Amino acid sequence: MDRGHRLLHAAQRLRADMLDRLGNLVACESAPGSLPHLESCAGLLADWGSQALGRPARRVVIDGLPHLLWPTADQQVLLLGHFDTVFPVGTIRSRPFTVVGDRATGPGVCDMKAGIVQMLAALRLIEDTSRVGVLLTCDEETGSVTSRALIEREAKRSAAVLVCESATPEGHVKVARKGGSVYSLTVHGRAAHAGVEPQRGINATVEVAHQILALDALGTTNNAGTTVTPTLLSAGTTTNTVPDSARLAVDVRAWTKGELERVDHAIRGLVPFLPDARLAVGGGINRYPMPEALARPLLELARTTARGLGIPDFAGAYAAGASDGNFTAALGVPTLDGLGAVGGGAHAADEYICIDRMPERAALLAGLVDTLCAEGHRITKIP
């Protein structure tokens, strides 16, 4: 039996253990900003990761949030992931981890707890992890505000970054991602009695409605795939008062830096529709796009690894959603994303992963890491 098939067989023997760990990890809720839950999840992963790597985790606490880092002096490869999910505490009671046939479901199972389980299994399959760094953050779903500098620092120390976010439902990895921006638009109006003298007020709800239409047009005036989406909205105080303020969140996604900057300029240039209304814009560009050029060499290595394992081939997909891979690619560090679980429905009630594909993806990651850590093998960084 050749090396590739031995690696795959070893991964297949870890299938039951991976499924058991996945159930435990999904049950250990990790809602955004919920410190007790994030601490508990970090503790579980610190134990598992330290066992797999043979060295202790370094808990990096930033603004109270616990990130897990296993650095190494000669860091050829950085494995990157996050253990926070989008689901509020208590979701697990109404939607527990469930296995039906080849599918496992539960909050965060695909994004990205199965990817973490596979990552740790892959590390157990690698004989020498001395050139492999691992970083698991806990604020990716809220913009990586506290972890970004840590991610960028570790990426700069690495020759390549492998991101264990989920693959596509077909099993394709991700070679390009849209960049993203997040804005807050605050409207300042003037309160008045809605029944007695509404004409004395400046209605912030009416103003924000006009701004929503203006924002929507920013994403539909071109064919570049740019989206500008108003999301969270709040306004007013009581039902009989002209609202004196309104607040709107805006999500922007684009394939190019130029498009993100075009929309950024337009949003900062918005003007009020109603006389004497005032606008204030907060936020800005969060992640620049992840370009395909940085991922292509790694994709070819991954496909060669897959052939050696005898597992199904895959392609490089474009993903509209952003990840922490956007940060590492923006530094010119070769980055390949989507090396986690095969599944779909991220952030939704029907989120799932394919259990039978977990061993092959763990083996794929292990084989790719081995190749990248081999003496003399280098992937060129782009300045």
C-alpha cells in the first residue's frame, strides 16, 4: 500500500472519533461575544489541539476574548480557523446535534466546527508538526475585530495559509472570496408630536427610507457582482412621536478592491433628502477581496495530493462570503480556503455536513501540509 492510501486508511480509522468530537464541539455553544461559552469552547479545543500537536496552546486574550495559538519557530504552514458561531446561546436546545444517515446537523456544524475537528484529525496523521502553526480565533463572525492583528502577524511568519472553512456542497475548495465592508448610517432628525404638529418634526424614519433606496442603487448600477444590502434597522421611540433618530447597518460585498472603494466613497458622500436632517457614517472596508492568483499554486498541490489519496477531484470555487483568509491573502501570503467539511447551509437552520467525507478531507489536509513542509518546497509570496 502506497503512502497516499495509507494516509487515507489512517484517516478512515478516525471517523468515529471525529464524529464523537464533532457532537461534543457543537454541543459546546460559542455564541458571538458570550465570554463564558467562548472560554468553555476554548478550553475544550486547547486540550484537543495540544494533544494533536504535542505542544501546549497559547491562549491569547484580547479585549477579554480567548483566541488559541500554537506557534512554531520555523512556521512553514499556518492552519487557520474560528470556533465562534452566529447562533445565540440556547440554540442547541431547540436544534441539537443530530446524525441521520450521512448527514450531521446542528448549530455551527458546517461553519466551522467540523472543519476544526478535521484539522485536528489531520494533525494527528502528520508525523512531524514542528513547522505547522495553528490559530483558532473566536470573533470571525463579528468581523475579527480583536483577532485581525494576530492573524496578520502569524500569516506574515508563514509561507502558506490553509483555511479550514467549509468546502462547497460539491466538495470544491475556495480560491477567491469577495471582500466586505460594514457600515452604520445614523440619521439625526427632530422629534415632534405625531398627531398634533408632525410638521415641526424631521422624520428620521422617512429620511432613512430614502437612504435605503439610494444605497440599494449603489449595488445595481454595475455588472461587477457588487451587493449593497441594508440589514439592521431601528428608529423612533414611541408610536405618537416623529422619530428624531434612526440607525441602519449596511453590508457591502465586492470582487475587487476598486469596487469596495467606489462604494465606500459613495456611502461617505451620501447627503440628506429632508431639509435639516443630518447623516453620520461609521464603519468602512473590513476585508479586501481574496484574489485567485494567490490560491492557484496551492490548489494544484491540493489536487495532486487528492489524486495520490485516490479521493474525488475538486475545483477552485469563487465564494461570495468573506473569511479570515481575506486578511492573509491581502498580505500577499499564498492562501487556500475551503479545506474544511463538505456541507452547506451555513448560518441557517438546515446547516449540515457530509460525515462520510470527513476522513478524506482530513487526509487531504494532512497530505497537503506534509508536502508544504517538505524540505526545499516553497510557495512564492506576492509583495
